[in-house]
Amino acid sequence: MGFFFKWVNLFVFFHFLAATPIFSDSSSSSNAFVTTKFLDLAKDPLVFDWMIGIRRKIHENPELGYEEFETSKLIRTELDKLGISYKYPVAVTGVVGFIGTGLPPFVALRADMDALPLQEMVEWEHKSKVPGKMHACGHDAHVAMLLGAAKILKRHENEIRGTVVLVFQPAEEGGGGAKKILDAGVLENISAIFGLHIVPTYPIGEVASRSGPIFAGSGFFEATINGRGGHAAIPQHSIDPILAASNVIVSLQHIVSREVDPLDSQVVTVGKFQGGGAFNVIPDSVTIGGTFRAFSKESFMQLRQRIEQVITGQAAVQRCNATVNFLDDEKPFSPPTVNNGDLHGYFESVAGSLLGVNNVKEMQPLMGSEDFAFYQEVFPGYFFLLGMDNASNEHLESPHSPYFKINEDALPYGAALHVSLASSYLLKLNPDISVVGGKHHDEL
Ligand SMILES: *[C@@H]1O[C@H](CO)[C@@H](O)[C@H](O)[C@H]1NC(C)=O
Ligand SMILES: *[C@@H]1O[C@H](CO)[C@@H](O)[C@H](O)[C@H]1NC(C)=O
Ligand SMILES: *[C@@H]1O[C@H](CO)[C@@H](O)[C@H](O)[C@H]1NC(C)=O
């Protein structure tokens, strides 16, 4: 971004700061206070360039789940500079900030902080400096967008009709960070929580979501099938766990195809099969492992129960023993991500006002999972996808690819949506507070 451009916008920014309240317009209808002003504020270089700088810094130093110490420190440093109070540590590295009156109602915004164990293959100036670790799922951008929102919200703190709670969460990638944040007990009386994920599958300026289930619940299992090893040419003296495990896998595939309602999408995949090391030896045991997915907690628990029964039962048919482990500590299961129906209508109207109604898309549910689901089990919650594709630019790879790239032009859209969703929701919940001299008084 050029020098001239910066100065022009610096003027615009100061103008904004001096301007009349932007979060509310009591003279007009319920949604008139959501305007493209939020987007203009977020696109100002003082916010936009700052977010890009933060995102690149985090990108260069990716940290895995519960190890986000530097990322957390960077967040706290910026919150300190902005004068935003927070609680730390929450769930090891998590940070929970507060903007507004400090009183109810509370609306939460969530960003995840962890990277993936993946070697970055993109050659660019801000490539990951940590071998084997990469922000390949956009969490660096999620943090930057939430900080961008925090910066805008803080500037207009005395217009906020309650408290915006900023949730910087560790370990989204299979570590159950959301659950740990909830267990820490710092989120109280939250009226609504919003979260987003940046994706290359929608154009920049578009968002997509749906009411009800949006992502599947996801769990993992590992099973050891024990037989008795021996000479491959004398099978009658052995109990062959390789054949047993093969039958187990075939039987597992019958759960979804024969026991489940075809209209209730579910998946069982065995992705791991380990056993044996020689051509002429029957091994003692085989270990298999995989994942299972479903869109309701009920289906999910049923699947889990049947996976265990089928593995132990089918192993027994082959005279083997099996133990099944659902890895509850290491890889805690993530419930289905289910969007609150009322919040869907609210989201459509707010995002529609900000981006234009044609840029708010209805999406099909995805089999992927998102630990935002844990919050939704406790509070009304809403999750949406934020587009970043720009057809005039290069093709963008999917998340979890070592070639994953972020189109940083999308950052202001995420920040503006955070600001609008939180501030407007508080206004909706708490319309009768008057703002007098920057202080809040109940009109009683
Ligand atoms: C949450 O609500 C409960 C019950 O109304 C109340 O006792 C508690 O003080 C509230 N917590 C906060 C942080 O407002
Ligand atoms: C399976 O477990 C039973 C009961 O503990 C034991 O008697 C049997 O030897 C085991 N079989 C194998 C193949 O490990
Ligand atoms: C898409 O990219 C082009 C070329 O870099 C740029 O001029 C344009 O502003 C971008 N569009 C959006 C919506 O950011």
C-alpha cells in the first residue's frame, strides 16, 4: 500500500473517530445501524495494515495446540496497547478479553490460534520459520480479524450496550480447546457467540452458512486386535489377527450402509492398519484406527457404540480379542456444529446489510468438524464461512494443504462482521440504555 494512500486514509480515520456514534441510530428501524461504515473502518490502513502485520507475524511463528505461547503473548501485547482488559491464562494459552460496560448482556466472538504439523511449501517473504509447522488453516487470519474488531470496538467502547467478550482459543485442531475454555469457567451468561472460518471456496465479500447442523461431529478410534502369531505355513497353530482385522474393517463398513438412515449422513473411515512385518509370519496383533462423523449427537453416540460392538464382536468370530480406545484425552471428540435458528435470521440480516443480501449464501452441511460446537452446546452460537477467493488473483488451495495461502484482502470483511454481529446483537438485547457523556445509564 502506497504512502499517499496511507495519508489520505489517515485523514479519513481521524474523521471517523471524531464523528458521531456509529453503532446506533435510534431514529431508524432495527437494522439500520448496520451499515458499510464498519467495512470502511476495517479497510482503513490503520486497521487493515495493522491486521496484515499481525497475521504475517503469527504466520512466521506457527505454534501447535496448547503451545501457542508466543501467539498468546502477541495478542496480550496488542490488547495491552489498546487498553483492553483480559483474563489469562485460560486453558493454558487462551486469552479472554472484555470490551464495553463490563456488565450484561455479554456477546462473545471467537478466534482459534493453533497451527498444523505441516511443512509450508509456499515460498514467500513471511513463510513459516518453524520447520514442520504451518498456519495452513487460516487461524493466523482469524486472530488478526478478531484483533481488528477489538481495535474498532475499543474506539467506540462507550457506544457498546453491554460487553463484547473476545475469545482467543487454543487447540482447535483436534485438541478440544473450546471445551477447555468452557471448563475454565470464564465464559458466563453469554447471550450469543459468533465464530467464522476463512475459506477459498467463496468469493471475497461473500459469506455462507445455514441454520441447524453445519459441520459433522467427529470422533476417532483405535483398536488392537490380538491373536496368536506363528508360522505362516502352519496357520492351524496360530490365530490370525490380520484376517480378523480385515473382517472387522469390512463389517465396520456395514454400519453406515445397512444400519443408518441414508438421509442422515454419516461416515466411518479406517485410515490406519498396522500389523505384521514379514512375508512368512502371522503376527500376534494388528492395530487399526479411524474416524467417524455424524450430524447429530444421537447418531454420533450410536455410531460410537456400534463401532465398539462390531470390532469386539467380529474379532471374537475369528477367535481374537480386541480392545477399542476412543482417545478421549488425546483427541477428544467434537460434537456436531449446530447453528441456532434464531441467530441464523439475525446473521442474514446483519451480514446482508453489511455485504448486500446477494452475498449471504446458504450452504450445504460439510463433513468436516469444528470445535466451536462445544460453545454451541452451552450458549446459542453461530458459525459461518468467510469467502476470500478473488478471481482476478491466483488460485487458492484448500485449508490443510502445504500450499494454503490467505488472501489478506478478506481481513477487513471478517473484522467488520465481528464488530457488526456483536455490537448490533447487544443493541438488540439492550435497546433502552441511553449514552450520556460516554457513560451508560439505565433509563429507569
Ligand atoms: C451470571 O448470571 C448469574 C445468575 O443470574 C449471576 O449470579 C452472575 O453474577 C452472572 N455473572 C456475570 C459475570 O454477570
Ligand atoms: C482373549 O481373552 C481371553 C479371556 O481373557 C483369554 O482367555 C484368551 O486367551 C484371549 N485370546 C487371545 C487370542 O488373546
Ligand atoms: C481482487 O484483486 C484485484 C487485483 O489485485 C484487486 O484490484 C481487487 O480490489 C480485488 N477485489 C477485492 C474485492 O478485494
